[in-house]
Amino acid sequence: MTNDNLPTDRDGFFRAGADIDALQPPSPDAPPALQRLGAAPFPKGKFPFLGFLATVYEHVAAHAQGRVK
């Protein structure tokens, strides 16, 4: 099964398209992405999975902000 919507160039998959400028970052007052997504669909367990996701999100956000400036 093939998908004609996928680029034939594998590297092209990771390049931004012409409409990248239409994306707007969230306002500084917006709650973090994990809060905006709502309650997690994961059962509570011994490992603090949501805390882990929050930490990863903070690291990625900090890295992205450093790259943009």
C-alpha cells in the first residue's frame, strides 16, 4: 500500500513547507501544552509518567527558545 501524499524525498519530509510562517506561538500567558491537552488517558502507576512528560516538554521548550533567539 502506498500513500501518494508523502514526499518521495525522505529529507523533504522534515523540511518546513511554505506555510510555516502561518504558525503562531502560544501567548506567554497560555497554560503549558500538557495542561491544554487535559487529563491524561494513562492509568496511575508507580512511575510518574506525567511528571516525566512535563520535564521533557520543559527541556524541549527551553532548547527551542534558545535556537530561535
